[in-house]
Amino acid sequence: MYTNSKIWQSTLDPRGDNHDDCRERLRGAYGRFRERVGQLIQTIPSDTIGLTVHDLSHLDALWEMADILSGGNYPLNPAEAFVLGGAILLHDSAMTVAAYPGGVEEVKCTPEYSDAASAISQNYGKSLSAKGTVRDPTAEHLAIAETLRVRHAEKAEELASQAWKSPIDGSSVYLIDDSDLRDHYSRVIGRVAHSHHWDIGRLTRDLGTTLGAFSGFPADWTVDQVKVALILRCIDAMQVDDRRAPHFLAAIRDLGPASMEHWQFQNRLTVPHVEEHRLVYTSKSPFPVEYAGAWNLCFDTIQMVDRELRDANDLHLQKNLPQFLVTGVAGAGSAENFAQYVEVTGWQPLPLNLKVSDVPKLARTLGGHDLYNEPLAPLRELIQNAADAIEVRSLIEDDFSLEDGLITIRFIENGAETILEVEDNGIGMSERVLTTALLDFGFSFWKSSAARREFPGLQAKTDRLRGKYGIGFFSVFMWSSHIAVCSRRFNEGVDATRVLEFRHGLESRPLLRAAGAGEKSSKWSTRMRIALGTDFLTSPIPAPEGRDARLAHMYMSRRNHSEPKSWLQKIRLLCGPLTIKVNVETSSGTQQASLPNWRDCAPNEFLEFFGNVIFNRNAGVDRFIGTLTSFTEPPPLGGRCFISPYSEQNSAIAVYEKGIFITHVTRPGICGVIQSQVTNAARDRFSELTVLNDKTWINAVRPKAFNLCRNLGEQLALQKFLISIDSPDSSQPLFIQNREFLSISELKRKLSEDGFFHIRLVEEREEQFVWKAADRLSVITGLTINERRVHPLVTFDGSVSPDSNLTEQIHSGQEPLFHFLREIQDTLGPNVTITSEHHEVSGYKEDYIDVTFQAEPVD
């Protein structure tokens, strides 16, 4: 019982002095406070499934832990003991829906519920309603439980002053029923309860003020909030013994696999005792092999307890506060030592966790040359990070939109070096993010619990972001070893700007310092500053090192195909379709490097911006920009392309993800921008471009193109492209028969009348015969011709061998030749005979195959 603890007795038991009435008031208020909290937390087991014991027995046990921690004689006055007791009662009491007067609906209105529902939807494939709630009842229970867990510390701050309405008479009821004590102490109790989930460094910043005495109490009954908060966080960490996980309770509760190991290890631990100023935890019985996971979790927990104790005593020294009796945990330094106290049987704990011996080398290789095929990857990754920062700010700040976002890329040449600066006015980074998440190689911040803590409600919207792998920042070391990151949260003053500086790349530790003059501004939240070589802007960027010959060849081929020449063009390639404004500043002025309205701008504006960036320009290509048409797939996918008969050697499609460049692909005849999804960490692979099968786009762009044609050559070049995507124009010339130019429609009409179709396949490669475009005027001008033979004006892809089953190939072949022959077969009707005859002729590639379709007469 809490009243048996030495701290309680030394502070709140009667002392026979003039202040016993004050103590009595605090004792009575605390007893009633405790009773109501006991009623409040009864539903924790059903609301937050799997938790170890969180009832009054746990809360009372924390008083015992306080005695063990301090030796029972720690200098607290009665007011501090009352605040400590109140914080003990509240610190975990919000892990129940009952803590929310509005019930489940109030919980579901929180941004944390939105995060939890989104995570469950993504991880378990559960659909969300239009309001963002989980449809499946079990999944919804999990989302509510996760919300209660994540919010419990923050919500605890409200509970001491929160009112509940009684349905009996409509009166307001409180956990602290003494209104004067509640007015004086509730905020401090709530803040201390909340603080058990803070980083310890926040205590002095947010709890540094000492609360004065309650009116009528002795003047020295002040409350040192830091002192009380340190006790709470230590004793809460310490109480992990078998009272938290009794056998019978485990037998009657539904424990999921994530909770089971917590129950297993706590069930085996005894109440800790103190030896030589260290806590000693022992096990009632050894952990067998099947409990190895539980033992490892136990060791991790003990290391956490040890850190809390050491950090608390360090803060005591800084604040000149009395030290605790306990300063650490026996065996916490290594798994081998800990196994001497909490024993194992049949196995041996490894002395170390898995680790990477050379983290800088890993980051240099997998985060740089050995991962990225694109030499512009460092700048691309910086632009992507800046875009995500602006996207996040637009999601969490009501009066900031993407139109307000600005990324500035600046090149500064000072003779000794070239400086690259990338600035954005996005969300910015707190000191904690700057020194933890940014430096954690492979840690994807936006979908982490750290991001959920910094930006509640963001989880449900992370599909709008681009960063996925947590390695992009490290690519900058491909270019430089001297890098400075200046950043502050967007809603903090410029004096909060911190600089994380790398002076020798990843070979040495970075420096963290306050920003100096010229390193902070109200115009931007984050600035990346990279020192480059003096000739960086004028020298060609080499292909990434360490790549195999195939990848090097691929890069050089792409580079020679349509490599942008200027840095403005290079940056436009990297982020041209970004929906955020990007400016490039050089000594010659400022120019725009993104076209946020690229989906609906005028065709000529699209041409002027992306021409010689994505595709090479010439007079023919420019004339066909009028065919520019959007795909039907909605943003963030889809795209906008045009076709041109003159672009066969110059065509290129740039593939992007949410406006950030992935790679080039070539499709003869088509140019433009397509949005896809990245499928690998190097960001050079993407999901299938299904938009190229967009029949609505094809049907829209095709007539535009033919209306712009000036001659038969242009028409046939377009038909060649359209045949490659199985969409030729049925009204445009494509064949010659009996000296006439015929379209597909005209040919089919003649076939329907004649019931006969004849073509000749000529040898292209050994034993491979194709339907090749007519290349001799004699098919038109000759005195004698085969009047029934059909000559194509463009070559149809697809080949036949002499011994192949032509009927089967026509039925199942996927090349344009077989698509077309199936159409012919369908035109002639079900009773058609297909014959093929191989003719061997002396001479190189003189063999041919005659193919005939003959419709049977209908009786």
C-alpha cells in the first residue's frame, strides 16, 4: 500500500506540528483522487489490449520503487509528495476511452487516430471510410488502442483539471474534488505526468519553474517540478517485475504476439534490490531457448532503465539537486554480464547487437556511388527533400499552400570554390530531427513514430511525399566532403536556426552549432550548403564510379541521346513537372526551373520549357506540339505527351515520381512527361507505364497529328508509330494494292467484297520472314503487277519462320503483324482458309513466303 512507503510517511503522515491540518487536507484529497483514478482505469485492459498490469496495484508499487530509488529519505516536502502522487496516478491513466468525455468519437477525431488508421490500412490491407476511419471492427479496435497508447502521456496533462458530466444530475465531476487544490496543483501534476514521455533535455526547458506554495500552506512547501519529474520517470521505468504480469491474469486475457514477450520477461523478474548503488534485477527461473526473445527484450528494457537513472543523476548534478541512492543497473553494460543476474538455460546471449563496423563507408557506398546510377542524384535528392518539406508544411499549416512554397538553387562562384545552396521554406528541422533522423542512414523519417510525434495526423497523408528509404541525404557526399545543413522549424524564430556541419565528409563527426550571420533567414527554413570544385559548373559530370560496364554504357547512351547542356536545363530535367516553384540563381540572374502548371499550360509553353531538356527540338517536332494531350489517369500519375513524325531519332519520355526525375525512356514518335512510381532505392526503376495503352489519349492525339501532316511521308511516319502501339488510323493510307493507296477501312471493304487477301513475307534474317514496307516504285509504276497482292507502306513488326504454325501464330502472336492478320481473319469471316507457301530462291535473302486468306463461299 502506498501509505506504507517511507516517502509517504515522511511527508504526508501526521507529524504532531502546526501543519498537520495541511497534511490532512492533502492526504484526504489524494485518497479520493486515487479512488476515482481506480475507477477510471478499470477499462484499460479492454481498451488497450495486451498491456501488462496498469491498475492501482501498479500505481501503488511506484511508491515502493521511489523508496528503492531514493533510499526512502529523499528530501521532498508534502506538496512535492502530493504532486508526485498525482503524477503517478495520471501518467498512464489516459490509456482508456473513459479518459475522453466524448468517448470513442472524441478519440477518432484526433490526428493520432488518423495516423493509426492509415498505418493499419497500409499494413493489413483494411479499407478506410470516407471519413478516414477503419471499417473492420477488429482493425478499428486496434486503431483506437494505438491512439490511446500514443496519446496517453499528452492526454494525462489534461486529466487533473478535466471535467466529466454526470448523467445522473448533469453535474461536473473531477478527479481532484478539492477545487482550490485542483486550481493550484492540477497543471503541475498534469505537466509532470506528461513529462514521463519527454526527452530528458526538455525537463529543464519546460519544467524549470518552481511552483510557489498553496495559500495557507507553509511558504517552503514549493514544488520543484524537475525534481519530481525525475523521480516519476525513473520509478516508472523501474517497475518491471512479476507483479506487472501475473500468470492467472495472462491466462484470462487476450495477449497478442507483440505483448507476449513483455509478459514473459516481466513474469520472471523479481522486485529489484540495491547493491553498491545499483539496482539488481534477478529472475525466478532461467529463460529457456523458446524465451530468448523475451530475454532480449528484458535486456533492452534494463538498458533503458539504466539510461534513465544515469541521465537523471547527470541532471541532478547540473541542477544542484540531491542525488538518488541508485545510479544504474547491475549488468546493463553487456548481455553477458546481465545473464549472471537474469539467467538463461540452453543458450547463450550474444555479447553484442548486430552492428555495422564502418558506418561512414556504408553510407558512402550504399548512399552514393555504389547505389545511384544517375550522376545528378545528389541534387535530385536535395530537391526531393526540399519538396517533401514544403509538402508537409502545406499539410499541417492551414494558411500555407504549395503555391507559397519555394525551392531556390543557387550557384556561387568565388574564385576559390563553387558553392551550391539549396533552400526551401518548408517545414524545417528541429534540433532533434537534425541530429537524429537526418543522420540515421536508412531511417525513413516521414513514416516513423518520430514523425508521428512531431507532426500528429501526418501519417494518413504521407502518400503525397517522395522520400521512402532514408538514404538520399547521404548522396551529397558523392560531390563534396564539406557540407553545412542550416535549419529551424518553420514556426520558430530565426535565432533557433542550427547548423550541422560536415568538414571532412563522413570520416569525422559533424559539428552542431548555432547559426551565425548569413546562416539564418526568415525567407527559408532549411538551407543545404555544399562546397564544390572551382570548375564544377563547367566540367562534365562523370558517370557514377563503381558501376558495371552495362550500367556505364546505359548512362553514356542516355547522356548522348538528349543530355541537357546547361545547368538550368539539367535542373529542369530533375524537377520540371514539380508542383512547387523552383528557382535557379546564378551570377547571370534568376530563372524558373519548374513548371507547376505543366498539366494544363499552353502547348507552346510546354515546348519552350521542356524542349532540349527532355527531347531535342527541330522544326518538325515543334510543328507537332499541337498534339500535346494529357493521359486520362489522374494525378499524381498520368502525364502529358505529344507525337511527331520527326521525333523518331529525337524522341524521349521523361519519367517522374511526383515531379522528381526517375529516368528517360524512348518510344519512337512520342515525347513528353509521364508520372510513375519508383520501385527501388536508386530511383532508376519504375512501375509499368500503362498510360501508353491509354486508348482515350490515343484517340485524342491521333486526329490532331494527321491534321498537321503536310505530305504522305509524315502520314506514314505517324502510322508506323501508331502500328507499334496497335492503334493505326483506319482512315489514313497504309497499303498499296493494284496501284492504289488504301487505308485499313478501304482494304477491309475490298476484302469483304473479294473474300481474298494475299501478302508476301520476305527474308529479313536467317529463317525469319517479315512483311516489309514496299520500297520500289514498281509496285505502282510497273507494267505488270500482281493486282491482288497487298503491299504495306510501313513495316509491321513480327516475323514468321518457314516451319512455324502460321495459324497458331496469328491466333496468339502479340506483335503488330499478328494483330493485323487477326483483323483480316475477322473481316473475312469464320470460314476462312489460311495457306502459306515457302519459296526458296538462289541468292542472299531472296527466299519469301506467300500467305493467302481465302474466304469460303456462303451457300
